[in-house]
Amino acid sequence: LVEKDIMSVVEAAKGKAVVKVILENCLLEKDEIIKACEICKKAGADFVKTSTGFNKSGAVYEDVKIMKEAVKGEIGVKAAGGIRDMETAKAMIEAGATRIGTSSSVNIIRELEE
């Protein structure tokens, strides 16, 4: 059912929009994160995203690693939620994130300039 819903969104987007599926990892077990990533990949999503940033936890290094391994480079991994500094952003990229979602981008860029 979920796979069909994602496929419908992918079909509707038809290359005109990026399809990003938000998992809310803090509410999932490791095997559920893996399965969700596999479903998103199979359904044709462009990205899987760690979280909305509005739950009890945002992006977590280990979760991003799990997601990267599950999608096998076939789709992107967006780390979002709680990324407020350069150190955390770098850690998420090291874990496998191909995109970072943050409301602290200005602060992170300022850290680069220092």
C-alpha cells in the first residue's frame, strides 16, 4: 500500500519535481528503516529523509549510515533535524547523507568562514 502511494506520487511528479519521502526514523526500529528505504527505492523516490525535524529526535549518525547502506547509492539520503553546526553536518555527510536539511545554514557557513 505504501509503495503504491509513493509510486503514484513519483508518477505524478514525472521528472518535474523531486520526490522526497520522510521516514521519521526516531519512531522506527532499524529493520523498519531498512524496509522503508527499500520501498522508497523500489517505488522510484529521489530521496529518503531522516525526519521532519519536529519529533523527539532528528538526524542520527547511525540511522543515516543504515539508510545509505539500504539505498545502495540508487537514491539520495537527506539528513534533517538537529543539524545546527558544521561538525554535525560533516558527520552526516560522512555517514552517507547526500543532502543536508537545516535551518542553521547561515551559522554553518559562518563557521566555514572562520
